[in-house]
Amino acid sequence: MTSTSPDLPISLRRATLPYLPPAVARPSYDVRSLRPGVVHLGVGMFHRAHQAVYLDRIADERISDRWGVVGIGVRRSRARRELLAQDCLYSVTELSAEEPRVRVVGVLRDYVSAPEDRGRALASLAHPDTRLVTLTVTAPTYTGGDGAVFDLLADALALRRRRGLAPLTVMSCDNLPANGSAARRCVVAAAGRHRSPGLAAWVERHVAFPDTMVDRITPTPTAAHRTQLRRHSGLDDRAPVVTEPSSHWVVQDCFAGERPPLEEVGVHVVGDVAPHTAMKTRMLNAAHLALGYLAAPTQHTTTDTAMADPALGGLVEQMLRLEVQPLLAPAPGVDPVAYRHEVLARLGNPAIGDPLARLRRRGSVRMRHYVLPSLEDAVLGSRPHRVLLSVLAAWVDHLGGLSEEDLGPEEREALCEPALDTLLPLAREAHTDIRPFLAAADGFERLRARPAFVRDLQDELATVRGGARAAS
């Protein structure tokens, strides 16, 4: 790779945009004139690599200048200070086996901290120009996590109602099934706790909560990524984003009022998101989980090296081709064979190298949502499911193999397993009897009632344990 950067890296801010190297794409629009129509809650890496990039295209392609973004941080963050110091500009680097592609995104117009300045956060949500609120606040927030996010939304909606302003569209972009329904449930519950009479009924009647499917692998930038950016692109970016070239966004056509022209920049706007979500979760997310657990006893630490292993890569390919894809309902506009090939290529991308340990986080939740639906359909329909069964057995084996030394406070936080204390002792005894584990793990009610499945899983667990001992 040859360097095209100047001798000294250029600090990123509005005044330096004209001086960036030609290889760095930058906004063709005046970022100062962009009118914010979107407020985003949870300004993390994924939002900046995904939704903000699509909205940036709307401005850059001169489709509209009314969909800029005001970001609201839901936790105190160093990233806010870094972004504000460079006029809320940041770079997105797409990493692949080819030359990296770098673009400066200018759609983020401000970044407010809700914990530090709740008044400004409310003012942004209640502004007359705000028509869409998007969220990436992590899946646990919807199930008893940080209720402050939804209390803030309820306060803002009460303010808009009192002022006679148009209601909002609240769009969850978090990776959980039926995320629009989950957002509706949480906002309505917060509105019900609100002191404003009738607010919950008003929200139910007037606020829209579309479902979405979002898909882009976005690792945390490392020091090496920042060095590469400076060396090869001439940029000194204090808040860079690195991601893969692939990106998908599917949105339910369910809005309270005007919506951004997302379909003009590659977003699928559809009546039903569910088939698209199933394709993504059962293929990409299930493949992640398969690699994470099947490779656990090996020396592999990242997805690309695991996929390059003929045995592991072959198992994942077989699982998707023979056991998962044939069970999927059609997703309009998506070729499932092409998507399967894309998933395999993405997992093998050597420039991303997603850590396998990250893919083993929240194992019980991910197993229930990503692997179990295909496994249950296959078992009940007498379809092939050998690899799916191996993935389930590998999860139980990995959990049962954790020693007390593996489970200090930091290790527990990294594992992020909500059912750890319940499942751990049962997983340790599962090699002699898997039934208590299946009785305690969420989602296995139908499968654990089938003696043939229980026997097959018990046998597979013995096989996986034997393989793990041989690999270690």
C-alpha cells in the first residue's frame, strides 16, 4: 500500500476540509447549512458507521438538506469532546483486502450529553424541525436496562404535545427482533408513568414506531487503525470509525409524518421487515455464533482466521447452505444465495478480523434469537441440522468449561451472560445429563419435550467435548 498523505497529518475540522488529500472523500455540501431533522440517541460507533452515513448521502447527493443529525449521548463519553473539538466531523474507513476507502461524514451537526445537559437534549427532541428520532441504545436497555432513555423521550413527547407540535417517528436501530414494537412498549410505559394525563394514549395514537433491520460490522478502532489513517490518508482524526464495505438497512414504511428519502440512498423501505430480519439474524448472526463457539477450543481469535480454517469455514458454509437458508421465508428484493455468499465473504474479511470472544457475549440471548429458530424449525420439520446441533453443544461445553479463575469481575463483564449464575452449574453437569440445562435455558420448551432431540444433543455434547480436549 502506497502513501498519498502529506508530510504532516491534517487535523480534521471544517476549516481544513479543502486541504484534505484527494483520496479522502469529503462533504460536497456546506455542513453549516444542513438543517437537523433527525435526533439520534446513543451516538456510538455503529450509528456513525451506519445510519449517519445514509443520511450523509442524502445531503451529499443533493437530495435534501433537511436531514442533518443532532446526537444525544445517553452516557458521559469522551467521544463527545473529541467530536465537538473537530466540528462534529469524523472519518469512516471501509476496510477490505483492497485499498481502504476513507470518507469524512458531515451530517452530525451537534452532540449533546443528556446526563450533563438534559435541558438541551429535551430542546433538541422538542424542536419543530425534528421529525425523526433514531436509537442505538443496546438491546438490554429495552428489557429493564437504563429507563432514563425512555423517560427522556416521554418528557419530550409531552412537551411537543403541550406546544401543539407534530408527533415524532421513533425508530429503533438496535439489533433485537421487532425493535419497533419494543421501542413502542418502552416509550408507552414511560408515558404512563409521566405526570401528563393522557400522554400514553396520545403516544399510542400518534407516534410511529417502525421496525428496522440494521447490518454493518463495526469494530472498535485500534491504535493501529489510527496510525494507518494518518499514514495513508493524511488525517488526524480524534474520533475515527472503521467498518466493512457491506451495509444494509431495511425500514418499515410506518412514519408519523414526513420521512427522509431513504430509498434514494439504498435503504429498503418495506411493509414487513420480519423476513429481512430473519435472513440477517439466522445467517450472519448465527454464523458469528457458530464461529465463536466452534472455534473456542482452537487457537483462532478472529473471524477471518477461523473462516480460513477449512474445517471451521466448511462447517459454517454447510450450516448456512444446507440447514439455514432452505428454511427462510423470501425477503423481497434480496437474493438469499447472494446474501449467503456475501456473509461468508464478510466473515473472511482479513481487514476486519472481528474478535471471536466478542461473538460469545450474551450467549444465552444470542443462541435463543439466532440459532434456536433455525434449529427448532429443522428438528420439527425433519430437516438437516447437524451443524446447528454442534453449535448448541459447543455453547454448553464452553459455558461448562469455565472455571472459577475464568470468572472474576472483569471476565463476567466481558462475558455479559445474563443467565450465568443459573446456567453455569447446569452446564458443568451437562455432560452426564443435559436435561436440567435445557429446562433452565429460555426458549427450549418445544425441543426439550422431544426425547430424540435430547439424546442427539447429549451425544453431540460428548463429541464436542472429545474434540475440545483434542484441540486444547
